[in-house]
Amino acid sequence: MNNSTLPTYASIEEASSDVLEVISKFVGVNTFFVAKNDQKDVDIVSSFNRNEVILDSDFETLYRDSF
């Protein structure tokens, strides 16, 4: 297997849009996201909203307020 054709990313932020694009082809839900969670804050790195915007990228909230 030749790994030179695989994408490389410097950060989760950089990779998240590609990950969501691939997942969107297999998952039939409106909204899903990649988030960073340090048990104090939850930061949405990237989100995918198919038909209706439920959650924007760059949304931030306190961990205690997330569910």
C-alpha cells in the first residue's frame, strides 16, 4: 500500500471538513459535527447540516450546558 497518496493534516481543524464530507455520504441525518471537549468547554470545530442549519461551526458552549 502506497501511503504517499493519503492526505495528511496538521490539526483536527484542518481534517474535520474532509471527515464530515466523507461521513455525509453514509449517514442519513441532518446534522453532525466534530468537536473538542475538555470537560470545561465544548468547541464545535466543524459541522455538517444537510437541509436545515441546526448547529454552526465555531459554536462554543460550556461543557455543563452541552447535551
